[in-house]
Amino acid sequence: MPTAATNSQVTITDAPAHGRFEARIGATLTGFADYVRDDDLVTYPRVVVSRPFRGRGIGDRLVRAALDDARRRGLRIRPACSFVEQWIVMHPEYRDLVAEEAGEAGETPGG
């Protein structure tokens, strides 16, 4: 079931057919956060924001939407992308979502 969150001009939508959350301004795709769901675990291998749209908080909005979706679904996460890893460090309220096996890549899960 697709989910959407709008913040300012940027709309974030879950595009499950593409395995990613997409950020758009109007009809323009400005960025995306890929995901792979496997049972109760979701992995985020990369977050991409198009160069002309960087610095506008689009990556932040993509990660927040993706992690909020994981929380709603009761999924654990694996932040395989360094941007997602660092985002979680800066937003420790999401640390409880991190699966234990992701701990070797950075922060220890839990807290």
C-alpha cells in the first residue's frame, strides 16, 4: 500500500513497484531511497538526490518517510547506506529500528 508525506513543495511517495521512496517537486523526480524488504527486515542500500536539488533537505525527508514506514509496518532496518547510518546517528529516536546485524557497520543498536 503506497504511502505519501508532503513537506513544503516536496512530496515523498512509496513506489513499491520500483522498491523505493521517491521525492518529487511537481512532476520532477528529485531523489529516491531504495529499499529491499525481506520478511521483517528492510535494507536501505542507497539514497540519491539529484544534484540541482541537493541541500534542500530532500534526503532527510526521504529517510524519515522510509523509517516511519518501517516503524508502522513493524519492520527492523538495515542501513546499508552511509547517509542512512549517519541520519540515524543524528536522530537517535530511530535507533530502536536497527537490526542487530547492522551494528557492525557503526552504532550499536538499542540504547
